[in-house]
Amino acid sequence: MLVERWSWLDAIFMTVTTLTTVGYGEVHPLSRNGQLFTIVFILAGVGLFLYIVGDVVEIFLEANPTAIFGLRRMKKLISQLDGHQIVCGYGRTGAEVCKHFQENNVPFVIIEAEPSSVKKAEENGMLVLQGDASSDEMLVAAKVDRAIGIVCALPDDTANTFIALSARGLNGNITIVSRSANPGADAKMKLAGAHMVISPYVICGRRMATAVTHPLVLEFLDVVMHSPGEDLRMEQVIIGPRSQLIDTTLGTAHIKRISGAMVLAMKQNGKLITNPPTEMIFRQGDILIALGTEQELRKLSELATAHKIED
């Protein structure tokens, strides 16, 4: 308006078309001063405009990379989960649980309230929901009704107890494992529905004592339970409803000869039997705890689910 003496409407129209780089052309022919002003205006105005837009986009992406591009895909993948695990909390304990799940190809989803922890989980390629794990809405979003297990790994015993109570109400068949910071909280957590309560301090103390008194035993257990690259593994296998093992004994089933795996213990009628006798009769639903290579354990799993050949 000052340089070319245009009306306010013509000046605004020219400013908008210049900043947005539409390039409709001049409303009126520009004078020499107008051309110089337009050059400075384009370099300064458009440059500043693009710089601000770039900063805004960068802030959004740094705050939550999935907020714009990946949130819909994340929700779609979570909605397709079935028979998965839910990990509440991605702190030091939860991160170790998730790492174990990843190494063993166990499907899982994380519920975490801290934005920095959510970002870290996303960067590690994990499915994660941001929010309060103790709320029913977040558990429903994590498909708790289709989950087979939930790990309450928050540092707060009260929150873990509340999660166990909510999860039990939403899914009566889900297996609940909870972290306990205080020794007296385990009874309340089990009363709320937790199947197993683990105290990191108790476990750490026991392992340190075992490392001193029985170091080779501890090394063996670490290799079997926590070394995915090793050949030897320990797994639990459920005997299916039509398995050929049903009504046979440990001595007559010849599990070691057929599969190569060694049965260390079994759970029958809710009772865990270590070093089961050879005359022990297998029943439907029995859980075998076996030691062997991945191939041997796969053969045992096939044996436990294979149908019995009728005469």
C-alpha cells in the first residue's frame, strides 16, 4: 500500500499469493521500487514462513513420532492382537520383560504413561499405548479381553494391585503376574487376582546367594532360561484333549527316546510334581516342564498334541 499506493484489498491479495507461492501474477504492474520490495518480501517472508512450519512439524514429530503418521497403523495392529501379553509399564522391569518377549516372538502390547518411555518403546519397534494402565479404558484398548496374560510392572504396588483387579474383572481367564516392591503387598495382590507376585529384591537376594554357594547351578539356569542363542532350552508343554500321551505312563510313553527332550516336572490337578515317577499317568491338561533343544521341544509339543491312532 505504501510503495505502490494500492488499495488494502489488492495489497492483501498480493501478499497472500506471494507468501503461499501461488503466483497468480501482479494485480497491477509493479514499479521499480515495487519489484525491489517484492524481492525482499519473498526472501524474508517465505523463508520465515517455511522455517516456522518446519519447526512446528519437527516439534510434533519429536514429541510423538506416531502422532501424525503411525498412530492409525499402531491402533490397527493392536486391534488385530489375539492371545497376546500386556505389559503395564516400560521402566527397567517392563523393558526387560518386553525384551524377552521380543526374543521369543511373543506378541505383546505396552501401556505406558511417560511420553519419553513411550517414544523409546516405539523406537524399539514395539506396540505401545500411552495412558494410565490402571484405567479400564486403556486395558480395553489393549484388547485385554483377548489377552492371555498381563504383567503389572509399575513401581507402585497400589497401581499394580488395581490393575490386577481391573484385568480380572475384564477377563476372568487372563494370567496375571505382578511386581511387588514391598514384601507385605503380595497377599493383597493375590487377593486382587494376581496368579504370581514377584519381588525384584527377593529374587535378587536369592540369586546373589546362589551365585556364591552354587555358581555352576546359576550359570546353567541362566543358559537355559535367558540365552536364546544357546541350543538348550526349558519349556512347558500342555497335553491336548486327544493326545496320544493320555492314559500312558512316563515310562511307557518313551518321551526321551522319541523326542529327545527330558521331562523335569509336571503339573497335574493343580499340583507341581518334580522328578515325576515313571508310573505317573498322563491326563488331559497336564503341563510338562521339559529340557531340550528347540527341535526336541518342538517334537515333544507335537507329541503332546498328536491324535492317538485308534485300533
